[in-house]
Amino acid sequence: MNSNRTDIFKSELLCLKDVADYNFSIPTYQRPYVWGDEQLKKLIDDFYKAFETDKNAPYYISSLITKDNGEFGRNSELIDGQQRFTTLWLIALVVSRLTPNHKSEIEQFLKKDKKLRLSFEIRSEVYDYLTYLLEDNQQAKSKIVKDVEAYPYLKNITKAIKSIDGFIKDTLDYTTNQDFERTVKRFGNYIYTKVFFIKNTTPQNTDLNKLFSTINNSGVQLEQTDIVKANLLNVIGDEKVLYSKIWESCENMNNFFERNARFSFPQSNWANIDLNKQFEFKEDTFKYKAENTEFNNDNTGFKINNLSIEDISEYPFGKQEHESELNRDDIDDSNIYCRSIISFGQLLLHTYSLHLKVEKLDDFAGTFHVNRLIEVFKELEQRNNKEEVKRFFKLLWQVRYLFDKYIIKWISDTNTKNETLEIANFSLNGKSYYTRTPYEKSGSMMLQSVLYFTGDYLRQYWLSSYLDYLLYNHNLESPTSDNHLSYLEKMDNIFSVVKNVSDKVLSWKLMHQTQGFEPDFNFEKYLSQANGTGFKHYWFYKLEYVIWKNWGDKNDDKYKNYRITSKNSVEHIYPQNPENEKEHPKLENENLDSFGNLVLLSVSQNSEYSNKSVGVKKSMFKEKSDNYDTLKSFYIFNSESWDKVEIAEHREKMIKMIRKHYNEGNLERSKIGHHVLLVNN
């Protein structure tokens, strides 16, 4: 074999430490940096879970494709993977800023030969901005501020840096961790030495534009979910076609379940099926092929030489589905489109936990992560129990049904294309099709939004507990019912104050009991401390829910427009560095960093307020005609003045509201009855 060939890709498994000799550049044809909060938090959460589990074990992320230039091939153009790679650089930047006294190894990734390791072919302002942040060059500050305001893609990077800073502080317990800086240092070292990626280097004469186009239009790769499906169907054997249809009905998470089911079981009598009243899978109801067809009755073998090209009918997939959607009379603005808050792999793991409970087995060992799907499901496969695997598939159908009916989804507005978290109602129309419309804002929608934004994006442990509750207690009630909200609130309360076990273990316990949990976290003491930007974001979100639920004027238009959305930037209402110190003399930290003086905003909202005076912020808040930034801000800006006395009073008022919420949701007063199994075994 000729090892000197120049027409093949070269692949290397590397970590950030291994690329110490490389410079990387973002070529002209690459899109600007676009990662948002959800992607950033998923990556940081994932890194930290791996770091906590085993600091010496490697963690693998996706591959990069590069073109290497220069005499020793140490100047690399990033053809694919630039969003993730840029994020790694930004994480290194934030870690370096959080560890001024205990330098992390990852800081070495930021520069090579005294220049930034990462450059941008046509976006010099990005390079200038990152250099400014790294070197804190005050002389360039005025120009940099103008650049940030002028270039939208530069704003994405500034938001990402602030978000990463907030997520790392939140994840590593900035205020309660006495060894925070050293923990960040070790976390940075882990990312630098243990996070591995495959660096694929293109042959020298590759047409890079064509390659980039091909990458971005390529087909879907085989995933772990596909392998798990194949392994489980092998256990089922003869009936694998039927059960593969059940799986297909569940796996497209970015479409509604009833649309998937209709496509997978086209021969069902859909005019007589009302999914509002039926959530179990029944073989005599759901048909994927017509019965007594010539195909089914023909026992002769298929022979390829008996077939001519004229006998082959047109391939039906795709075109038929598209035409049936276009020709439907019920297409209107109420036919909405969705994006799931979790992947199908995550749904499989949640369902498997529920399955193990039904089978009276222990929860699966190890971490809850889609990268472990094959490993986790190996136990089910090895038990080689055909009937148990069938039960799992039928349970998957039920869980997916419950997920679509009762759990929030990202819903796209057909006109603006904006996404909002909604619970979507589905109703059967006269043509036996289902129409989806969002419910009015409800407690269930708002509290699920809190759980989603404050939970681990890659795991969402609360879903196992809530789906398990629904499996036994849904009673085909509305997703907005008080009964379901009551359980959600109790579950959330338990997760927030029971910290002596992991969320995975706690979720499993909640699936077996709703009482007897002893809190080991004193939220009142915590919220009475001066933690500043180190306060866990969860408590701001929870307070927003409590205020929203107990709002007095339900006809207030701003209140009606208010939603719980992604926020990650803690703002001091009384400014840290006042523009006018005569009007606002500096406060002591115990007042400045009090929970009473803080609100949680989006990065853009925080930038609006900056270090402006309280009076200016108050005017800006009241001038907004359509919505409230935060409901906590409403209470703050209704105060006549704002000093250390009002800050203390506001803090106590907010703590009292949260305390009342816990007292009203006392688990010992739970009216949830004994779980009665509603599934077929």
C-alpha cells in the first residue's frame, strides 16, 4: 500500500492539546457563527457530566473536515465543524477569564505564536473583537463597541460568550462552591486534554466549494436508534414488520404523532379512530396493509426473471404523502408544525426507564445519554424475551402519544416563523383528520417551560417522572387540568430541594412514590445570601412562574403576552458601576448582590439596561408596550425609590411568595391516588 498517496483523506483522533502547532481559519464560504443558548448549554452540560463521571475518560465529539496548508500542513481551513470548533475556542476564552489566579491548560488553545489560533478570512472585525476580549485592550474599546452594534454575526458571538459564562457559573455552582476557580481550572483541563474529535484532512486537489456543498446536502447517517431498532426486531422475529411500523410512528419527533401514525398505518379505518379517546396500540385497529390482497394470498415465490420494467409501479414514498397533504381541504393556519424538546433517542431512554418499572426491574445503570443507547438496550436484547420486547414497543407507542398530548413543543408560527413553547391541542374534524391548535397559556405550559430551560437539555430527567405519572393517571384529561398541574408542581418542588441524590436516581424514586422525600436544601437561606451573578438561574425562573400563577390582573395585556423564555444573564437593577455616582453611590455587596436587586434577562435585554440609572431603567421598562421583561421587574419598578431598604423588602417579599407556593404544594397533602396500571401487559 502506498502511504504517500495524495488523493485520500487523512484521519486523526485528536484533542485540543494535540493541535498546539495548528492555526485554524474560517474560509469565506462558511456562514457566520449562529449557535444559540440551547446548543451551547447542551454542549457544556454534556462536557460537565462526562467530567463529573470520570475525569480520566475520553469524551468524543463529532468530526472536523479541514484543508491543511503550509510547509508542514499546520494552517488548517475549517471546511466543516466550524460552529462547534468556534464554540470550543469561546469556552476556552471564558474559562481563562474565570480563572485569573489558577490558569487552566485550555488557555494554551487560545493563541499560537502570540496570535489568535482562530482567524476569519473576511471578518476581520470578529478577529479584532476576540483579540480585544483576550487582551482587554481599552484603546480599541470604542471601535469594538461600534463593530458589535454594526455586525449581526458579531452580536451572536457576544451573546455566546455571555451565555457560556452564565452556564459555566450556573453548572459549577459559582456561589456555593468554595473552590470554584480551581473547579473551573480542572474543567478546562478536562476539555483541553480529554475531549476528542476526528480531524479529517482533505486531499490537496479537492474542490472545497463542491465538498462543502455536498456535506451540507448529504443524507442522514445511520444512528444508534436504527441499530437498537434492528436488534430488538431480531428478537421479535416473524412480526417484525408490524412492530417496525409502531417504531416508525414514534421516531419522527419533529412531526405530530397522529400524522406519523396515519402515514405508517395507512390502511386503518381512520374515520372510526378517535385518538382523543384511545391511546393504546391495538392490532385490530391499526393496519399497515390491506387484508386479503392478491399479494397476501399469493404463496408462489418471487422470481426476478418474471418481472419486466413495465410491471413496476411508481415508487410511492414522498410524492403520495405530499399530494395527500396538498389536496386536503382542512389545510389552514391551524395546521401547525413542531420541533420536539428532546430527540427520539432521549425518548427511548425515558421509555426504557418506564418499561423497567413495569417489568419490576431495576433502572438501567450508568449515565442517561443517547450515546449509550446500544449499550443500555443490550440488556433488553440479551434477555431475548420476545413478549417483553413487544411490550416495550407498545409502551413506546403510549409514551409517544402522551408526550405529544401533554408535553410542550416548539411550535412555529406559519407567518413569522417564530418558535414558541406550546402545548398543542388536537381535534378530529369531519374528514377524519386531526387539526392542531395551541392551548391558551396554562400553568402546565409555563411550569414545563421552567423545567425545560433549567434542566439538563440532554436528559430532562423530569420527563421520566411526569410521563410515568401520566401513564397511570392521565385519564384522557386535558393537558391543562389542575390534577396534572398539581403533580408537576409537587415534582418540581421535590427536584428543587432534594439534593442528596442525583436527578436520575431521584427521577426513578419519584416514579415509585410521591411522599416521604426529606428536603436537604434550604432555599430561604440560599436566597437570603448575597450571591450576585452566581445565583442559580432556576430560582429566577421558579419565581417568575409563582408570580405568573398568582398575578392579580389577568386582563393586563402585557401579562397576557408574557412567556417564560430562555434567559441567562443576571442584571443588577441598582447598577454595579453607576454612570452617576452622586445620584447612585456605590452599595455594599450585601445589598448590591442581593436576590432583591437582581433579575434574570436575556443577553440582549441586559445589554439594553447596562449600567444605566434605576430611573432610566424604570422608564425603559414602562415604555415597553407589549410585554414585561420579567414579572419580578414589575414589582421592582413599582417601588417609589430603590435603595438598600427597598432591596431588602423586595427580597423578603419574593421569598415569602416562593415559601407560600411550597406550603400550598405540600407533598403530605397529596391527593394523587394509588397508581392503577392502564397499559396492556
